[in-house]
Amino acid sequence: MNNLLSLSLSAVLLLSFAQGEDWPNFQGPDRLGISQETAVKLMNWGDEGPPVVWEKELNEGFGGAAIVGDEVFLVDRDFEERDKLLCLSLEDGTEKWQFAFDFPGKLSFHGSRGVPLVEDDAVYFISGFGQVFRINRGTKKQDWMVPFREKYNVEEGTPKWGWAQSPVIVGDILIVPAMSKEVGLVGLDKKTGEVKWETKGFGNSHSTPTVMTLQGVEQVVFIATRKEGDSGIGTTISVVPGTGEVLWKTDLYYNSIPIPFPTKVTEELVFLTGGYDCGSCMVRLKKNESGPWAVEKVFEMTQGTQIHPPFVIDDHIYFLANENSNHKGEKRATGGLMCIDLEGNILWYTGDKPFMGRGNMILVDGHLLIQDGEVGYLRVVKPSPEGYKEVSFADVFDKKAETDELIAKQKGRDTIKMKDYKFWSPMALGNGRLIMRGQDMLKCLDLR
């Protein structure tokens, strides 16, 4: 009997290991970019790096993947013609099914954006032109679609690069930015697409709403900006997910084009950051029982990260301090991976060695996996306030020979000029498989 019990327990453990963990939406299961998988191999890859299980050609774009069970979901776009939700096999990358929606039009930085959100019965995604979809996983057809640009009379060309957000669901409410003059955030019934609530307008953004609990209160926090005459005004707003009631808002931080979402640091601290020489800001929130929350600035700094959110690890903040203004020339030496404490003091940064462009990071088993935004290298870094500690490296998209040749031609220069292949899409890690996108190529790596 004991042997039988032991065998049964072993079978359960093996099944649990095989199932692993899903990555069902932007930034993973908890929307924090953190994977709980531990049965992954992050070190001693060797010269070849982790095995590439499969690859798939795509149209040029930026859309990232979600992973649920043995399926991969992402949005692709046929140039100026249609959006396509693809469902691929996690095992071999073959297409299992697709949903296509014809919508002619050209976006600046054309191609797909955002990451789908996958539930048991449906997949949600937002097109670059503001259509919000619920696709039935059984029928492979749309249950509903809400065209935000037309519904809310959003001016053409607003936002600057189209809707780049990923869907966010809290309970039965799907939360999407409208970004019209009159309407800001919108809460939709996820089953029907019916509008349940709207906030007043507060400007434009490419940032995704983020869910966080501050001082015991679950809330959705969003960052945007608007023009008033020749100046810009930033708005960070927090709402109750179920009703859209505004808990607090502040103009203490301004970014001309917000992209990274706000980052919870503690129960009362929130870190706001972005590119375009707008830097970063830490704010402190205080809940008032009989009135609006109080918001105060703790510190501000000139460094920021342009596209992807930071990580808070053991009372330190790590981010890629790379943006348009320090992307070339001597200013590259001011960027790279940066570590600061919670008072805004810079403890170290890598500068141009390595720079890593406007890439993205996820946290796995106590290590940062960083996709180089310029050439697609995959680095594994052990976060430490003592300095940069790289433990593994892989040339996933075979750019090293070309890059080394480019560097060799610039021998003797203090800083080098690099080609940027715009590998800016977010990664996804599910069931031991890492999905990386390089504009027109999707690759699946086995980290087990």
C-alpha cells in the first residue's frame, strides 16, 4: 500500500511538473512579469544557448504572446489590411486556428501591438485601431467587438501609435482606455461588451492599466497625458475596478508619451517612469477615511525607461534606462540596466556594457531574463545592489556575428553606433517554454 501511495504521489508530482504554469496575459499570471516556475535551466547554457524548439515567420510588428496549456496566442497584422489572432501549438508552433478581421489602415510603426488575454472560454485583444474583441475559444468567432475609435469619436492619429494596450480584466469587468476628449477609461462587461462605467477624459497614453492593491484597496492605476496650449499635463489616475469610481489622481508626474505602467513598490509607494527625457517619479499615497486620498512626491530623477516596466526586488528597483535621447553616441554610456534604492539613489548602471536597448525583462527563479531590444540577445542576470552579474547569454536571433563585425569597424571609439532591430516585444514563459519575438520572427526556447 505504501508503495502504491508513493507511486501515485510521484505521478501527481510529474503531472504538476508537466503542466507547469501558464502566462495568460501581458506580464504573466499576476501581471507583474514574474514566473513562479523553478524547473527551468537558466545557467550553463553553453555556446549554443537553450534549444530553439521552433520558430515561425510573422509580419512585422510588436505583439507579444500569451501561453495557456499547450497553446500560444498572439496578434499579427497583414500590412495595412487585417488583424489576425493566431492560436499556435506550444509543442511545435503549427497554427491550430486563427481569427481575422479586415480593417484597412496604416499605423506609424506598423504591425500588431499588445498581448491577448486568455480565459477558459474566450480570448480578448485590442487592435491598433481601437477595436476591442472577445473571441470565443469554442467557435473561433467573435462574441462581440466594440470599436472604440468610432464609439468615442477619437481623433484620427490619436493616440500617436494607435492603441498599444493589452486587455485587463478584474472580475467580470474588462478595462480599456478610450482616450477621447470626453472619456478616459471604460469598463466593459466581459461577457457582453456592454459599457458598465466610464471616467472623464484625461488625455492619451500607450500604457496598459495595471491592477494593484494599495493599503488594502484593490484598484486600477493608469497613466496618461494631455496637451493644454503649448504645455503638457500628466495624469495618474486610480479607479475602483467594478464601478470606475475615482479613488485618487495626481499631476505630479508628466510624461509626453506614457508607455510603462505604474509600478507598485510598497503599500503606499508607486513608481512612475517613462522615456522622452521625462524621467521618473516616486509618489506616496495616503488613504483618508473621510475624503480623497493624499498624494505626495517622494523623489524624482532624470533617468527613466521608455517601453517596459521596472522590477522591485528586495527594496531595490531595476530598469533599463534606455530611451531615444541616449540611444546613440556618447550618451549610451548613461544607460543600460540601472539599480536604484527606494530613495532614488543610483547604485550602479551598466552604461554601454551592455546597453540592451529598449528591451524587456521578466523575473524567473530569482533571475532577470532580459531580451536585448537592439539585437535580441537573451541574458540572465542575478539582481544585486552590489553590481551587474550576468550568468548566461544566448544569441537567439543569430545577430552576434553581424554585431561583432559592426563593433570591430568602430575600434577605438569610446562609444559605438549600433543598429536597432526593434526587438521590443514582451516575452512570455509558460510550461518551461520561453516565447521571444523579433519583429517578423517568433521563437520558442526550451528552458527545462
